[in-house]
Amino acid sequence: MNSSGDQNTKQEQISSKHSKEAVAYKFWQEFQEERKDIQKSINSLSTKPKSLITKLCEEILVRINLLEKKATDAMIYLPSYDQRQSILQIRALVEELNTKKAEIAPKSKFSFKSRKPNATNGSGERVNETENKQNIIKATLSTTTTSTISKTISNENFQMITLNNKQNFYLTVDSYLSPPSSTDDSTKTMDFHLSSLQNCFINLVSKNVIIGAIHIKGLKNCVLLAGPVYSSILIHDCENCVFVVACHQFRMHTSKQMNIYLHVTSHPIIEDCDKIKFAPYTLSIPGLDKMFEVNI
């Protein structure tokens, strides 16, 4: 009887594995088709009237954002190699779009530094609740026009960190540096995927790390501190958390009772959220100015 039960369990495990492989294969096919189509749209910008370039670039960026969201949702069943490749390929699309836009319609270079927040004692300013999300976003977030990555990240020095299914956990980004040394001036690029965390404190501030992107899903009663993020922060299904973050693109979906201390250089996207409070980015640590200059 036990032998039969073990056999059934093994068959279920094999079936589950094959099912995940099939889903991952289908995702990867669809991902590559959309990526190639977006690439064609970027390449065709040179043939378009200059008066339409800004609008067309915004439309392409929306498509890239949707592709990134699909990739984030697929992380639970994608192999590690495919996870990394999807991130790098999305980043390459953003860089190519930014380069093409600069070639066709050059813009003045933006900088985080021009919007550097005043130093505080680290406790943050009072967060004002809003009845109207659009008004609070306009009042507290950057009005800088949409812009994205303009530098190239070395793939050889890239690391993706995944942390999930943890409770009462403390994470510091320096623990992923090898060897962790305050005297080492070399920098490493990391993307973070945080999911299903509860009562955790996540400290992603380090002078030796360039954060490429942060993907967050299902955090509850957590605190997240981050230095300037190279590209985007994507948040889903979070509750009763405090995030202190700075980035180029900020998107939050289906979350509630959140306190967000934010600096962002493009228009944020906030959808299907409730009881969200915003305040300016108030993190005050030694060397923060240099981190902004390096990452942006």
C-alpha cells in the first residue's frame, strides 16, 4: 500500500515538473515574439516624423513595462537561467529605446541630484493621507519627464537575488557580496525579487551595489530601504508595509495600507490600491549623493 502511494507521489511530481516545463516553454516563446516585435518598433523610429517620436516612445515603453510584468509573474516557474535572460533582454530593450530616442530627439540630461531631498534624522516626515490618489501623486512626486536607462550594465557582474517565503527575517544587501568588505571599491549589479515575506526588514542600501530593479510581490508588515534603483520598482499584492525607495520607474498594483517614501523621475503608475500614503524620499546615510550620481 505504501509502495503504491509512493509511486503515485512520484508520478504527481513528474507530472508537475513536466507541466511547469511546458508553461515555461510557452512563456518563453511568447516572450521572444513580443521582444522581437518591440525591437522592430524601436528600429522603425528612425523612419517616423520627429513630431511623433515622443508619443511613439511612450507607447513602446508601455509595451516593455507589460512584458516586464509578465516576466515577473513567470518567475515562480522559470528556470534561473531564463529568469536572468528575461531581465537582461528587457533591460536591453529599455537601453535601446533610450538611445534611439536620444539620437532622434535629444533631450537635456536629467539627474536625481537636482531633486536631492534634504537630510533628516532618518525618521522621515509626516505622511499625509490622500482622498484623491492623482492629486497626491502630482503633489509629492517628481514632475521630470519620462526617461529611462542611458548606461550599460555589464552582464558579467550581474547577480539576481531571489528571496521568498520568509517570516521575521532580516536581509542586508552586503551579505550577498563576496567577500563582504567595506574596503572593496568594486561595484556589483543586482536585481532583487522579493515575494511572500512577512514581518521582515530588508535593507538594500550599499555603496558597493548598483540595484538594477526590484520586483516585489506579496509582502506583509515589512520595511524596505533602498538606495537609488537603476531602473524600475514593481510592486504587487503588498499590505501594511513601509518602503523608502528611489527609482526611474515606480509601479504599484493591488496593494493597501502602504507608506511610501518616494523619489521617482517619471510618472508613477498606481492601480487598484487602497489607503496608500506618500511622502518624499527621506533616507539619510553617508555617501548617498555619490550613490545617486553612480546609479543615475
